[in-house]
Amino acid sequence: MSVRSRLEIAERDKLVVPAYFSGSGHYKKDSSLDSLVQQHQAAVAAYTLEAKKLADESEAAITALLSSLLSTVQASQEQQAAQMAANLTNNQEQLQRLCQFLVVERMQSGQKKLQEMEKHHLALGEQVTSLCHLVSDEVSAHCKQQVHLVSSIREEFEKLRRELETSNEEVQRLSAAMEAKSTEAKKDMAVFKQQFEKFSRSFFEMEADQQDTMAKAQEAALDLSNIHKLVEESVSDAVASTGECFVEQKRAADYQMAACTTALSEAVRAGTDITRGQTDKAKTLVGNFDAIVSKSCGEFSSTGRHGSVKTAQVQDISEALRAGISNDMAKCSSVVSDFFQNDLQEYVPTGEHAYAKSFAEEYDEKLHSFQRFVLNLRRNNGYLLGQIGNADQTPLYFDMPGTTTVEKKGAKQVHVLTSVHGKTTVTAMLCYTSDGHKLRPYLIFK
């Protein structure tokens, strides 16, 4: 309940002095006493007006000054009490001067009414003091709440100030680090320019050397092709000569066998002992023939050990002779290609070699733009060479059958033994970084 509402209730409940009527059994109205009562009522009205004004002023000043409100209320109460005492004394003196001829009962009734008014005013003062105490309690609670809020705001402000100081220190540290990095980057850029100039000079020198080596490689390839032709001619001549030797030896062996059979038949006719001796001689002759054939094959294979192609061809020819296959089906092209790629080749070209795949101009431009993009990323973000890499996908078949087969002459069908996964593939990922470090490959099963 507000101060104004409580004052209005007190004003409604205040004591009103009744008027005196004239008539039988009552005293006649006295003008001086009526005027005194009116003055007292006017004083009470003035007091109530002053109390309302004081309440309004106190209600307006509650939120600003609590101590001044309490001191003002106490001073006003003392002043009002002194004024009331002075008014009472003045009224008593006036009553004594003016009402000397009045009856003692009327004086006593007036005194009783004055005492009741004093009690009423005391009750009103107590209500005002209680109301002031309530207002002071509310104001103190509000002040405590405001003080707590201000303290929390100060704590938050201190916390934000500390965070701002730490952030400023971090910014200063980062700015110093950025300046150091910028100086290092400038130094690295200067070193990179020097290295790039050296690399460009070395690249042009290597390109000139590569052109010379390419010319030498072409000459070596021509020489290798000539050597290959000569080796094939010599091998074909050797094979033809060995075939003729084998035919002549076979004829001689057949002739010896025929002679042995005739001799045996004659020996049988001569006697059993002579026949046994001739059979022993025939066995020795057959063993000697086998030894001669194996010796000639061994000598021919030993003469071809100086070249892997010749050795492989001799072995294939011997296997073909055992199986009754023609010489044309027994050639091993893979051995010949491996021989000319690994055994006789002194220079292995790298980079843009003769058999490299040539791209269109638009693909070359895309490749150069991608290289520039990677260099810009490394320049702007400071990537290391180990952080930049390349990956390539290569399909691998589960079954890798050979491209050549050897079957007997006149066979109806060439059987290639494979599983059911002839067309099933896996993807092999081959990755490496720009500094030359190769990563472990991994397989992707689809």
C-alpha cells in the first residue's frame, strides 16, 4: 500500500468535532468556543495538508536519498510536536481567558476531546513512522539489490578488461610473429629466386644434354637393331646347321643300326654266343649315340650362354624338338624384348622421352595452369613439399593370363586356364609427395 493511500485512509478516519445545538437539556452555542473549534479544525486540516505534502516529497525523494528522508521525517515530527504543544498551550490560554465564565463540564469535555485528538494525532504519527520504516526497508532492499548489481557489473567489467589485455598481448605477439615470418618469407623469396635462376640455368643445360643424349640414344637404337638382325641371322644359321648335323647323325645311326641288325642276324646264324656279343655291342653303340647327341646339344647351348636371347631360343628349340613342334612356334618374344630393354640398353630416357605420350596444346595449358595454382597455394599458405602430393588410379585384373601359348601342332583348340574372375578388377592407388617420398599403395575393391 502506497503512502498516499494510507494518508487518505487516515484522513477519512480522523476525528470530527460535533457542533453544539441549542434547545432544552443542552447548552447554548457559544461563538468563541465555535471559533476555537474551527481554528483547531483548520490547524488539523493544515497539518493533514502538510502531512500529504511531506508524504509526496518523501515518496519523490525515496529512491535518491534515504538518510535525508529519515532526518527530514524526524525533524518534521519534532517540529509538528512542538507546534502542536505550542498550539495546545495557546488554545489552553485562550480557553482560560475566554471561557472563564463557562461550565467546568464543558472544559472537561473539551479537554477530553483535545486528548482524543492528541491520541488520534499520535496514532497518525505512529502510522506515518511505520510507513516511513516500511519505505526505508524497501529502499534499503532496493539499494542492496542495486549495489549487488553494480558489484556484478564491476566484476564483469574487470573480467572483460583482463580478457582485452590478454587479447591485446596475443595480438602484439601475433603481429611480432607475422613480422618475423614476413622477413623470413622475404629472405626465402630471395633464396627461391636465386635457386630458380640456378635451376633455370641448369634446366637449359640439362635440356641441351638431353638433346645430345637423345641423338646418341637414337644412334644406339639403330646399332641395337643392326645387332639384333645379326644375332637373329646367326641364330637361324646355327639352328639350320645343327638341324643338318642332327639329320646326318640320325642317318649314320640308322645305318649303324641296320649294320648292327645285319651283323646280329649273321651272328644268330653263327651261334648263340656270337649273338649275345653282338647285342652287347649294339647296346654300347646306342648309348654312344645318345651320349653324342646330348654332348652336341650341350656344346651348342654352352656356345649361346653369352646372350640371354640365344640361350632362351636354344632351350625353346630343344623343347620344341622333344615335343615335335615347329621352330616358329617356339620363339620367345618377351625374352627378346626384355633382353633389348635391359641387357643392351645403356641409356634409359626420363621425362619427355621419345615414346612419351604427346598431349594437345589445351591439355598442356591446363597442366601449366594447375602447376601455377599449386605454386600459388604453396606461396600464399606456406605449404611444405611434403604436404603436396599426387595420386593415380591404376586398374588391376585378378587374372593376368599370358599373351603367348605353346601347344602341339595340329591341336584343335588352345586351352587357356583361367578362373571366372577374368574381367574383375581392383583399383590400386599410387601416391607420392613433391619431395620424392612414395607413400604406401592401397587397393580399392569395388
